[in-house]
Amino acid sequence: MVPEQHVGPVDASKTPRYAGFATYAKLPRIDEVEKTDIAIVGVPFDTGVSFRPGARFGPAHVREISRLIRPYNPAQDASPFELVQVADAGDIVANPFNLDEAVMQIEEAANELHESVEKIVTIGGDHTIALPLLRSAHKQHGPVVVLHFDAHLDTWDTYFGAPTTHGTPFRRASEEGLIDMESSMHFGIRGPLYSKKDLEDDTMLGFSVITSEYVEENGIQAAIDRMRARIGDKPLYISIDIDVLDPSHAPGTGTPEAGGLTSRELLRALRGIADLNIVGADVVEVAPAYDHAQVTAVAASHVVYELVTAMARRTAAERDA
């Protein structure tokens, strides 16, 4: 059988990385290829934030520094852009003045994209966007396991009486039956809470917690083992708030918390579950205004790369089986 040929990124030995269109990793646009297996899409929206604004500029910021991404991933021993067709689908337009309408627009756009694309990796935007993305994932797969990397639980009920914000998406997702309540979990949680009841409510909503303190005390491999044991091979949606990283590794974010993961620990955690059944993912809360030397964008662009590589390997293996 002749291997399927895919359109890869622009050759950096022939065109400088800093020239041309700033698609993610210099990949082709979705309208430049016949069929796309994995789409990378931006959602420049941050109306749901509760502290620093600016994540609406995150997709462009991450794409800009992702020009440095090279096509072979030695950590996963794979060339993802050769295994499957990956393309940049541009940005989803979401009304910045009407949060409820924006949420509907994101869900509808994700559903439309899923009609022609198997898997989507989304660059946010604030964490509000996880709710419509999970609604779309549920439409494709039924209840999905949510693996949520974050400093914060994001299972609070309301802010100022508003039920849909960047601090509430996983409570709404649990209430709507979008998630697998036996296997979902948070990773990297730390910092002050409003009360101990926050943790009690979180457990009732179906989440287990791996704190950043657990990683410090037991090591990243122990945390990986816990994730693998709880998740199994169920359809998995990974949602990554970049503030799961310590502010020294991700200063450009809206609600930073001291004591977070290093970028190396986060990448290692993702590589440790790369063979699982990842059906969708998002990387959110990159706020460029606070990001000196593009430190946060570098981390986020590499996180997206690990996610895409993992998805590509699984997709190619299932196709060739």
C-alpha cells in the first residue's frame, strides 16, 4: 500500500520561520488541503475572565512563536505532520459583547468543523470556551473523560450571579452530563480556595485531584500512573489552562498562582499519557500583555505540539490497524 502523502509545514531551510503566514507551526491552512485529520483552531475570546483580561490575543501569540516548532518530535519518536494531515483552521468568531451568544457560536463552529475533521485542538481564549467545546465533544463521543490541567478547580457555581465564566465550565459540564464522572480529574491544583466546600463540591461533580504538592512529593511518574489508572482507554478530552505552570514558567496568564508545575513536568505528564484515546483538547488562558520574552507562548506552543503528536500517533495506528 502506498503511504498517504500529507502537506506538511513550510520548510524552514527554504523560507525563514519569521516570514510568511503565521499559522501554527507554519502548517497549511485548512483551505489549502483536501482533507484534514487534526485541525488547530483559535478562539480569541476572553469575556469570561475574572481578573486579568487579554487571553483574546492568545491564539495569535501562540501561533507567532510556534514558528519555531520542528516537524520531528524525538520525545514521542514521531513526525506527526507526516502521519496525518494537520492544518490550521483559523479562528472561531465569538461575540465579545454577549457571552451567551459567544458560547453558542463556539459550539456551533466546533460542530461544523467536526463534520470534516476527526479531532480538534483549540487555542484560547479564556477557559469559558471549554464548555461549548465539551458540548461539541459530547455530541461526537457521548460523555468524555475530562483531564483538566489547571491551578484552579473551575467547578465554582457562579460569579456575580453569572453561571458561565472561566471559573465555572466544569461544573456546568458535569451538571449537563457531558463528562464521565467516574474517570475525570484535575492535575496541578494549588493555591487558596473560598472554603473547604469547594473541594467537597468538586468531588460530587465527578473529579479526582492531583495537586501540585502531590507532584512535588511523589514525582511526575507517580502522577502519570494515577492518571492512567483512573482514565483507562475511554474517550479523553484534555483541557489545559496554562496557569497550571508556575508563574516563572508562564507569567502571561490571567490568574497566576505560586507553586506550579514546570514546563518540563507538564510536557512529561502529557507524554506519559500520549497513547491514550485523546479525542480533543484545548490550551487556554495565554495573555500576551503579561508575557515577557514570549515565555508563556513558548510553553503553550510546545504543549499543543505534544497533544497533536499524541493524537496523530493514535489516529495513524487506528487507520493502519
